[in-house]
Amino acid sequence: MRFTGTKSYIATDDLKVAVNAAITLERPLLIKGEPGTGKTVLAEEVARAVDAPLLTWHIKSTTKAQQGLYEYDAVSRLRDSQLGDPRVSDIANYIKHGKLWEAFTSPARPVLLIDEIDKADIEFPNDLLLELDRMEFFVYETGETVRATRRPIVIITSNNEKELPDAFLRRCFFHYIKFPDVEVMQAIIDVHFPGIKKQLVEEALRIFFELRDLPGLKKKPSTSELLDWLKLLLNEDISPEILRGNDAKQVIPPLHGALLKNEQDVHLFERLAFLHRRDNR
């Protein structure tokens, strides 16, 4: 079972090595990188490449580790007991399986995505140490132990909003997805827009990387935002000539709402453009 990339996902050589190392070691793969660099999509593509089912656990600020194992619905059981429902005799009827339970008991070896783990409380990773290490957990209400017959492929993403505990990091294989350079970005664009005009891509990439290099930018545009921008350029039939006359230091790019996502950055560009035009009079 090896990951070599897919037709719809451009994986660099070091990313392929990281995925396959985690699979060989049977350790969680911790993926970090800028938002929009394909961390979440990686799990989908790995599952597709190795023909495995994908289970996704999206983490929120309120998510607790226990929810990934199971939840006992005592309220529903109490209500059913008051109504005389015969299901109350079996407590298992009120145990809701979490994503780790589903992954551990899956007939086929699955890919388990724990998405944006850094959004949760700082204790969240520590609360999963034992379960991810031993691939088992105990259900106190029923007295059973849920154990993985085969370790799932676990991919964990983080946007670095919080530092993760050292004990958790020791149990993971780590990889940081670097922001794509021009060559890799060109390959990504070719996958999503086959047959797109070369001149349009060249000018779009020039403007895109000029925007990312400008100092003081609060949020740099990401890969997914570049793809959105290109889709709009094609839909509005913006010619390469229009982009060629666009200098990111002088004029905000057409359809810039796909690239700039807050008013501070828009105002920054407007000020820079004004100063540049004034200095060149």
C-alpha cells in the first residue's frame, strides 16, 4: 500500500515520502501548512489512491476527545424508560459511535482524517494519546473494549493556531506542506484547468506571487483562492493583455475579491497604488 499521488492532486516527492513513511510506521501523519495548501484534500486523495474508505472528523473549538470514541445518551434512555420503551434494557442502544470507533471496526482499513486539531482545547490531543497509540479504548457503560483489528491510516491536519503537546508530537510523523513555487503551482493549475491559455496563467501567476510578496499583507492569498480567481477570469473572459497591464504595486487586480479577503488588505493596496502613482508623476 503506497501513495504515489493522483491525477487530481499534485503531490511533491517529499509529501509522498511522508505519507508512505506514516503508513509504514503505522503512526498518525501530522500535516501542517498555510490554509489552502491542500491538507484536508490530501486525506481524500490518499483514500482514493489506496482504495480505502474515508472517515472525516472535523474538529471545532467545542469538540471533546470523548466524542471521537463514543457518547452515551443518558437523557434519551431516561425518557424512554418513562415511556416504557423496551430498548432501555440494552444500554448499547444509547451508545453513539464516534469516528475512532468507526475507524477501529471498519471491515476495510480506512483513512481517518482528524481535521484542524488545533481548533480544539489544548488538552484535546493529550486526551487521544492512549487511543491513537494502542488503537483501542474501553467502553465503561457496556464493559467492552473496542480494538482495531488493523490500524487505520490516520491523517491529522493543523493550521498552527495552537502549539501541540510534545507527547502528542512524539507519536506522529510530521510533514509541513511548503507553499507551492511557480512550477508546482503551474502543475496544479493544469490539473484543474486543462487547456487554459498559457499567457493567461503566466500573467495570473505573476500578479498572484506579487501580491503574496507585498509587505504588510494581513492574509496572503492561497492556492485555493488562486484557483477561484482563475475560474472567474475564465468566466468573465479576462484577456492576458488586461492582466499584463496590471502592476500589483499600482492597480488592484480585476476580481480581486477572490484573492483579498479583508478590508485592511484592500485599503493597503489602495494606499500603495496611490503612493506609487504619486511618486511616478
